[in-house]
Amino acid sequence: NTFAGIGEIKDFGDHVTIYPNPASGYVKIMLNNLGHSDFNYELFNAMGQRVKTGEINYLITEVNAADLQAGIYFLKVFNTSNTITKRLVLNR
């Protein structure tokens, strides 16, 4: 069973994939078996500054990271009941 409680998804991080990683331009966020549950994303640099935000409207959402400097970033994917943060490396 995927659901642990009302709106809470068991092992939520296993349902979120970001690729390619490392990336150099666009990054794709893939939601596996989650449907359309009003997910959003926030991208933070290594200093904790939010540099991008957006809605995840499809099972695969592209984020344009071409305008960001190379380095380590943290991609937070969330809705009202679930949150996961994954490490992302941007190369140039």
C-alpha cells in the first residue's frame, strides 16, 4: 500500500526522481505513481537561497537551470502532506 495516512505517501522520496544529475541545462522532475496531487518545487543554492520555484503540473516537469551557476543545489518537492529534498549538481 502506497498510502500511510490521509494524504501522506509512504516512502515519498522513492516516488520522486530528478535527472539528469549532474545536469547542465534542464532538469526533469519525475513523479512516479503519484498522479496530480498539487505538487510544487523549490530550488535552493548551497547557501540556502531560493533560486527557482514552480508547480509540478505533469508526471514529468522540466526546470530550466541553464541560467544558474555551476554548483550544488537542493531541490525540494512538496505538497500539503509530503516533502522531500534531493541534492542536485549543476555542471557547466
